[in-house]
Amino acid sequence: MDIAEPLQLPCGATLPNRLAKAAMTEGLADTTGLPTPELVRLYDLWARGGAGMLLSGNIQVDADHLERPGNVIIDRDLTAAERALFEEWTAVGRANDTHFWAQISHAGRQTMTAINPQPKAPSAVKLDLPGGQFGEPVALEAEEIADIIARFVRAARICKEVGFTGIQIHAAHGYLVSQFLSPRTNRRSDEWGGSLENRARLLTEIVRRSREAVGGDYPIAAKLNSADFQKGGFAFEDSLRVVGWLEELGVDLIEISGGTYEQPKLLGIEGTEPADDPDIAKSTAAREAYFVDFAHVMKEAAKVPLMVTGGFRSRAAMEQALAEDAADVIGLARPLCVQTDGPARLIEGASGLPRFEDWLSLLPGVLKFLTKIKMVRTLAGFATQYWFYGQIYALGRHGAPRPGLSVFKAWRQVEATHKDWLERRRA
């Protein structure tokens, strides 16, 4: 199947091709969570890059539960001036008939201590990570859960009003909705915990009520872990059942991903594989399409269109996944931080996209060996992530990437930017 072929979604909307810019946290909003000229410049580049659909980074529904400083926030009704800023952002994102969807999220216990030392979560289960960057979570009360659902629904309604052409509910990567899905982090005994049906209730209620708010002809997607890759966590069999429920609720597209901060398969550390079960998730020779094997099985269980993100670099692998009905949309992320027109190049015949994250292969053998240690591996993963943050900063601020930026300079730049944002927020 050709990557340039359009895709009609169940709601009736049509994506102009099968390539999507996957969600990546930008960190470019102002201290009140509003879009900035840097965000406009960034998405102008991506909208001209040839992807049929762009997904925003996390748009948070609670200013006290950000994934990082600089997240966009919709946790209130907007003033006319605030709406104008969002409308300017969405207008550039929709250029060239590109779809521009909002990823709506709540970080839950994965909120940095500097933002909230006691974030809310399904249960009081702290992140098992070194460094003290995340505080002691507090279990949500029932009325607070109802408020969170209302926040997601309000954000969905506002996103439609300000010009986003669709929304995606973030239920992966260990953020709040994902925390509810996992028995490892959800130890509740009420209607929001215990059975999978109860653990999925937050997600299904958000989707059901969001559909009521935006209407039947507006795209609603969900991002879902194929698995958490942690003992006692959200398992692949759970994911299959949740996909079926989402299909019944009329979700138009499900993006398959995996991992959490504690098990950062999503960070793409060199030498890791997407799952420990070789019968479910096998690495291809080129380490492409991390989650495509999960999608194969999911397509047998449900007919809802699937978006697969993670590892794709060659056009041949993308078209093979489409032809084998393992994916309906190919999500591209990190390559587009440097080569913003990567989708257009692929559609025009390029054989693939460059892989910029292999910096670990340049390190001395002893350092590569040290990445077998969990703390070093986690720090290495976040360092790599920060290099891509640095590229996004460069695109937004200057209109061009900085591929020569060192990982260590990128780390310092991101830390300095976060510090400055937090100081301005407190002022």
C-alpha cells in the first residue's frame, strides 16, 4: 500500500495520506500555558513537511499536573485574547489541508516535584526512579476523578472550537489515564479500580463524554500502551480488551505505543527491545516498527484504524506494515525534529529517514556497558530525549535545527529553560 493513499476515518473525516507527525512534547508555551510565536513557527514547519496529520504535544487539563515546564494548558474557559492565540496556532497547523489534532493529557504522578511535590494519582504509589524529581503522589478522591473527566471534556470542546481538526486522549506512557489502567499503579477498591473494566472506566468515560461534546463527525483518537513492559502492569491482553471497548465507543484511531518512565522503552535506548516476550514483539532486522507485531494481533481483534509509532525509518518498512494490515497510519517523531519535511521526501520517493538517536554508538565501550545499569540507562534515555528537545527549541526559536548540538549542551539548555520557566511562573 502506498503511504500517499488517503484514509477515511469512521467519523467521515479523511486524512490525506498515511503519515502522521506523532506527538512530541514541545516545552514552548508561556507560563500560563498559552501558545507562543515559537509554537506557531514550529508547526508552520511541520505543516509544510508533508504529513497528512500532525499531533500536538501534551495539552494538559490541569496546570498543577504538567509533564514538563512549557506544556500547553487548557484547564479553563478561554478569553477572547487567549482563543486568538490558539486560533493562530491551529491555523498554521492546518495549512496545506493537513489535519492538526490536539493530544489531551494529565501527567498524574509523573509530574515533576518542581511543579507539584504531591501530585494526584489513582493510588499513592511513588515512581521508582532515582534523583528525587518526582514527589509523593496522593490518591484521588471520587469527586476529584469526576472533575478530571470534566476537564478532559472541556478541553476537547475548546480544542474543536479553536480550530483543531481532531483530538487524541493520551492513555499511554504512564500518565494519569495509563496509571488508572495499570494494576501496578491503580490499587483502588472502588468503581475506579480492581477489574480491568473498572480500571478502564476513566478512559471510557472521557471518550464517551467527549464524543457527546464534539459530535459524531469529529475525530477522536486514543493513545494506548500495547503493554507497560513491567511485571504486574498493564498487559497486552488487557490492551486488546480496551481496544474493543474503545471501538464500541466510536473511537476513530488508536495509536499503539508502550512503556512508562519506569520502563522507558518509549525513549528508544540503544540495545533495548520493546518487550520481553519474543512471541508477541520481535525486533525486525533494522529495529523498525517496535509495536507493529502488537498491531498485527490487534487488527485481528478489532477493526478500528491503528496508528503505529516507534522505530520506523525506511519507506519499505512503512509500506510493508500498511500492506500487511498491521497499521493504517505510520507515526513519525524524532526524525522530524531535524528533517521537518521528511514525510514529503518519503512521498516523493526517498528510501528512508535518517536515524539521529544513535549517539550512544559513539560512546566508549565502557560507557555503553554502564547503560546496563538501570540508573545509567534511565539517565542516558533522558539525555537522548533532551537532544531532541534541543532540536525542537531550535526549530521554534530560529526556524532551523541544530544537528551539531552535543547531548551535554542540550541537557544544560533544557535544564536552564525549565529553570527560567519555573522562576517566571513563580514571579
